[in-house]
Amino acid sequence: MSHLVPLTMAEAIYSLSQYQFTLDATESFEYLETQLNIYSLLGLYQHYFPNEWKASQATIYSPTDIDCHSPRELEFIVLIYTHLFPLSDWTIETAHEQRLHSIPITPMGIDWTMDGEIEHLKDGWQLLLPFSHNGRCWLDDIDPEGSDWFDSEFAIYEITYSDIDHPDKIDYKKLKRQCHNLDNPLKFLPLTLKLLDHETKNLWLDQYAEDYYHQPDCTSLPWSKASIDFLTRKWQQADRILNCAANLIDWLEADLKPHAQILLKLWKQALKPH
């Protein structure tokens, strides 16, 4: 091998053959899996951040044991969330304590379903909940508390829960056409509602977090160039979607009372014919 680390399973097996100790079949497989993880991370570091790799003084060997990432591997993981795509605090903490054998996908969409989370949403997001299918379903499931909560929050702005026609009554093709012709951030309404409904077809935005560390149940991708390229590309798309939605939310909150009425009027104009 002319390169620094093995790049294939065959090369990893060759490297393993240089070690003179006895393992049973299970331990051998786990050892090979760990070695392949190490070689993959170091090889990916060299590929994506060649200048940082050359300048690095961090050791490629773990100071504790093989089940923990080496300082050089941890450097690479930090570079990933600094330059390529987000990793949760849970992922970073875990990487300092045990080996990440795959890339955990951190949900980055809008989620209000965990206890107390709805109260932390910005007013603009709260206003949009009954306009989305998921938000409407969630509020209706806790009826009458859901509609009562909405009215207590927004009656002051002269918009009530009963004013908002159910999303099932909306012609979304018509709504999209209407929004497309607007010169204000309401043009992003269909995209923002997809974000609330977790229907963007983007894995960063459509997952629900399983806990307060924003980790999904077990969604991950293998450490590979294909995975990193895919996740980077999808995160760039997700970031654009989030920015569009943020523009709409900021516009709504800039003058919520009249802007809520403009939103409601647009919504009613998109109703399906009776």
C-alpha cells in the first residue's frame, strides 16, 4: 500500500494480519469493523480537508483505547460540523466518549410535539400551526384545549382558530400559484407549510427528534464519500428552505396584526370550490 491508511476491506485484513494476537470470530469481526472505521475517517479527512490534514499535529492514535476516536479523528468530526453539515451536541459528546460507527442525522426541522416545545416556538410559527396539516391535526387532537390555546394567543390580533379553514379545504395548486406572484415573503408560504408538515423530502427537515438532544431513533448513514457528499448537498438545500421560512416568519412578526389578516385573506382565496 502506497497510501497512509488502507482504503478497502482487503487492505484492512492485510493490516490485521500483521498483528500477532488471538481473537475469536466475533472479536475479530468487531476489531475489523473498528479498524475500517478508523481508516475510513482518516481517509475522508485527507480527502475533504487536505490542508488541515497536512497542518495537523494531532495524533492518529487514540490515547485510551481503540473504542474511542483519536484526536485526529475528532478533529475531522469538528471540521464536518463547522464546514459541511450540522451534528448535534449529543453526537459531539458521544464522539469524545465512544466511537461513532456511522453518521447520526440530526433533525433540523420545526418540531413542537415534545412536551412544552410549542411554547418555545416564535409567534409566527405558532400562528401557522392551524394552516398546516400536522399542526391542525395536533391542535384538534387536544380539542378544546388546542383551539382555546390558539385563541388566547392570537385573538388580540383579530384572528381566531375558527377563522382558519381546514387545510383539507385548500386547493394547494391554486395557493402555490397565488403565492408565486407575490412580492413579499408570503411567497414562501407553501414551502413553509411543507416544513411544518415534515414533507420537504429532505432528511434533515422531515425527521422528528426522539429526545431533547435532537436525536432521531436510529437514523444514520455509513462513513463514506457518497454519504458525506449526499448529506452536504441535502443540508445546503435544507438551509435554503429554512432561510425562506425564516423570512416569512420575520415578515409576519414585523407587524403581526395586519400581516395575519393578509395571510388569512390569501388562505380563503385558495379554498376549493364547493
